[in-house]
Amino acid sequence: MPDNPESYDAGPVAALRRIAFLLERGREDTYKVKAFRGAAAAILPLGDDAVARAVEDGTLVDLPGVGASTAKVIAAAVRGETPDRLAQLEATYAGPLTSGGAELRAALRGDCHSHSDWSDGGSPIEEMAMTAIELGHDYLVLTDHSPRLKVARGLSVERLRRQLGVVEAVNEHLGGDGPDGFTLLKGIEVDILDDGSLDQTDEMLERLDVRVASVHSKLAMDAGPMTRRMIGAVRDRHTNVLGHCTGRMVTGSRGTRKQSTFDARAVFEACVENDVAVEINSRPERCDPPDDLLALARDAGCVFSIDSDAHAPGQLDFLVLGCERAEDAGIEADRIVNTWPQDRLLEWARK
């Protein structure tokens, strides 16, 4: 927020994007977010002068994608005033998400688990990348879902192949691809199938930088088969991160869900043996693994990846929630793979 709450000089696109970010950070309804991101996309190509003329003429709402509420925000920003909606959201959602975790959050270089609108995320790849840059990330791994998760529009081989081209184009446009600048890394959240195999071809998995493997189906499987299933995935040479290992839901609009049962010690020992990171999933509704399993993984000698599992740009800010849990568990920063520089992360992931 500016020092003078009556003034605002960042422009209408920035105001709309900031509102959307704060709504996502506060886990507000998706339809509210889309209105503001849609309006930002609508006015971005018009240029400042054309937007100012539309404000003066009172024709903002005639623009496709701009409604009454977003027009008020645009008009205020064009006049150099802080939009009321922005001021309200800054007061409500801009404060710290936790009382701890700040030191470890400052050590994180990036995020190894995020989704775009290519699967079940709410925003384009470019918007996810730009927000990651604004949050100070050196890298963001794009990990949209694999084909079997149809409810999340999982990516077929062909769609994943096309997405990799988009990632390359985004990095070329940003001009920072490499160890000294921001890089959007190629990844996947690949389903762990019932037999422990991964839901994507070896050829495509080879083309990726980082692979998160997660269970999304038959979460109530008996402990024995679930243990074998998870260990099978951990032993796959492509797996880098074991995602949200229990699959539990502790809060949120989708309701709650019990955690899966499995021999956690055996699974975590397999992670150590195969140099696979255990994810500390930062989504408030997941908070996975639970505290007792997090301590077990720590004592087993696992490395970790603190991930946002963001499905919208504002959710990329959830990382501090996982950082607080890792600090409380006494996990050292160097055991967290996304505190590592990009070149070290990639060397580890390309085992």
C-alpha cells in the first residue's frame, strides 16, 4: 500500500492483479478472482491513454471483460486514487499468514509444485510465472496433472508436449532463463497408479526438470497395498518429490478427508534410499504430512520440499505456512531442496 492511502500510482492493471492476488491469498471464491483477472487482461493491450479515455467517456463497462465493480477499480486507479476494494483487501488479507517461518521462507529459492489453467489451476502459465517473480522466486516448477486425473484435466502426452513449448517461450520472453535469473521449470504432478507405476510415459518424464509423484485415487486402500504402491513410485528413477503423502484434507470448501494409512517408516526409508524428497504441502486444507509423520520423516533422514501446491497466483504465497511447520519440526534449511540454487536442484533432480 502507498504511504498516502488516498493516492495510487501503480496503474489500473496492477490494481486489478493485486486485488485478485489478495482474494486468492484469502481463499475467496474463484468467480470473484476471475472477474478481476479478466478485467486486467481486457485492458492490458489497450494502453494507458485508451483506458483513460474510456474512464472519461464512461464507456469502461462497454469493454468485454469489464463489469461495474472492476470499472470502479480502474477508474479510481486512473485518477491516481487507491480503489476502495483494494484498500479493504489490503487491510483484510495482506498481513502475515503466520507468526513464524519467516527465516526459512527467506531462504527458499523457489517452489516445486504449482498448477496452471492447463489442468485445474485458475490462471495462465504466464500469470503464475509473473507472480512468482514478484514474490522473489528464482524458479517455479510448473506441475500440472497427468492424464488419468480427468477431473483435473490432466495432460495427455500431446498436451504436455505442447505445454513444454509454452514454458520455453515464456522463459525466452522473460529473458532470465538460467542460473542468474528467474526460470520457469518443466515439471509434472504425476499420479501414482495402483501398482506404483507413474501415469506418464518414460519419454515425457525424461524431458522434465522436476517430477512430483502423488496419490489421488483409492486413498482408502488397505495399508499393505498402499505401502507397496507408494514405495514402488518412490523407487521409480524419475520420482523427485513424494507429494502430499497422506492425501488428507483438514479444512476447506471440499470438506475433510481422513489420511491414508500406510507404513510411513518404510515409505520414508525408501525416500532416503532413493533420494526422494518428502513434500511439506503448504495448502491450509492439506497441512500434509501431519506433525507425527513429519517428525518421523525428519528422523529417518529425509530431505524435504516445501511447496505451495498453488492453483492460483495468490496461493504461491502459502509457502510460509509450510516453512513455519518445518521450523517447528527443527528441519534444517539445507535439508529442504528448494532452498538450493537452481543448478544444485536440477543436478539432484536429474539423477
